[in-house]
Amino acid sequence: MSDHFSGPAVMDDPAVDITDFYAFPSPERPGNLVLIMNAFPMATSQSFFSDVVTYRFRLRPLTQSGAGFVHGPEDYTIDVRFSDVPDGTSAQKGSIVTSDGRETGFVTGEPSELEGMRIYAGLVSDPFFMDVEATIRTDISGKLSFGAKGTNTVEFRDVLTIVVEVPFAPILEGLDGVTLIGAIAETLVARSKPIRLERVGRPEIKNVMLSNATRDPKGVELRDLYNKEDAFSLSREYRPLYESRVDATLAFFDGLDGEMAWQLAADGRHPMRDLLMDDYLVLDLAHPFATGNFLEIERAALENRPHASAGGRWLDDDILDEMLTLLVNGGRGERLGDGVDGPTNPAAPIFPYVRQANERTDLSMPAFVEK
């Protein structure tokens, strides 16, 4: 799934397992930026945020460089922390602190606002949608195995969400006025030298690009290593391992339709490899909110044209169809997909945008998790 169960380590502690990350200009309040981090796959009413972990959003300014991007050194951060849950209660208290000095407290399940900054945290319907089993069949068989009508593996599942909405004028001020930004979500233990547990930029980087250890000669599980890396500063020791796996996976998807859409470099490098290795959502806050623009800025860079949208990722964006089409035919053929076109409950146009939890108790464990 998007980033659910994205490595052996996070599967041992679902409270730190980020399932998805979304970033988009507010459709309700122009001039605001919305950041959403979902965690705890298959959460229930008895699931809680970790009281020892910091849930962090990070933003950095970007400049385009050829078919990719270069980030600046400035960091804008938003840290969210939670208290323990007293016996006999079901709500957690939390606090939010921004790197420009704004701070407020809140209680899970209740929207809060202070000086234009809004936050909501709690149990919600999982907004992700995808036919995971069909994707696994494609991976195993080497053939496109999606039907016209797919099964949403996440149907009626819940997650814990953190929704933060902030005016982006102070953010841009701290990023030297640059409107093109890279955004990530992290879970970490905050110390003088933070211990990163997981980080997410674009969806499916770990669970698709890096998951199959049989695709390159090294043949090792890379996702735990990758989770601990700083998205804006990959280690020189491990980067070649990630690059080899991503190149092999991109070549695999390119061959699924029997035609090659991407011309590889002499050393085997795929044209999209370096772009995906810079693993963050790319947004341009000079553009207004609009749906369906996931990867639009990245595609514009690959096609050497100006981008026309805010990019980022909206809750209802069909990221699997968008990625599959781009990887298989370069976005120049028919639109491919998994036959699942929307979440259990479509996103709301008003804060907090996520939808009420399903709280289903009759759902069995997905087959791919049991395996």
C-alpha cells in the first residue's frame, strides 16, 4: 500500500508507521497550506499516537535543475507531540510547535485554531485507495494484472490522522520567498541528534520502488535503511543501493506493456531515477488549489516545460493510476490503472478534509499482511 507497513521495523510499532502524506494549498482558505500525516495502519478506537515520538513535517525551498530539483538548506518544521493516555480516557492531549515560534495545544478528536493555524488529530477513514493484491500479482507475474473493476484493499479501514493548516506567508518568509518547496513527513525520537524512525515523501517509493529484493544483484531489504535516512541528505554509502533498486524497478515497469518508453543512459540509469531519489512532494504555492495534479510538476520537469499547477498531493488523487501510466508508457499512451478510482469516503472541501472513521469490527486481515 502507499506507505502502510513500509518495512519490518515499523511493522513492530504501528503508531510510528506513516501510511500516507498529503500536501496541498487549502481549498477553503486561499493563502494557507495543508499538511496531512496519517499513521497506524488499520487503526481502531483503541489506537493512540505514540507519546515518545515526534510527528514532524519538514519543508525546504527548491530550484529546478534540468529534469530534477535542488533543495536549499533552510528548514521549516512543524512538530506535533502527544501525551500518554490516562486510564479510563480515550482522548490524547497534544501540542504543536512551528519553527517560527507558533505553539498551541489541542485534544484529539476536536478541531483547534490559534492565530490562523488549525489542527485536527484523531481516528478517521483511511483516504488511500488501491487494489494491492492486483499490484502484487503484477509484480510476481511480470504482466499487467489489473481489471476494469478492482477491489480497494483499504475499503472501510481507519488510520490516525494529523491535519495541520497554516498560512504560508510566514513559511515563505523563512524560505527566502521561494514558492517551490519540497515537503516530507517524519516520525522520530527528538534528541540532540534525532533518531528517525520513518519518513515519507511520495507514495509507493518504499512499497513499490524498493520492496522487491530480487530485482538487483544485492538482493537485500532496503526499506528500514531508507526510512532512517534524511530525505534531503542521503548517505553516500547507501545511495548506490537505492539507485540500483530504483533503476531495476523502473525498467521492470517500463517493460510491462512490451514496449520501452524510456531511453536508459549508457550506465543503465533510468531518466526518472534521480527525480524519484529526491523523495519529497513538490509544491508551488504560487498556484491555487486544484485536484488531480499529483506529479504534474515532476512531469513538467521531465518534459522540459513550465509546470501549470500547485502539484503536491490531494486526498482523492488517484496516485496509483498516475504513477502506473507514467512508469509504463511515459504518460504518452492510454491511462492505466487498478480499477479503483476513489476512497471509501471522498475528501471534504472544508477543514479537516479527512472523513469520519468507519470503526468497522468485522474486517479480516488483508491477505498480503498475513503472508
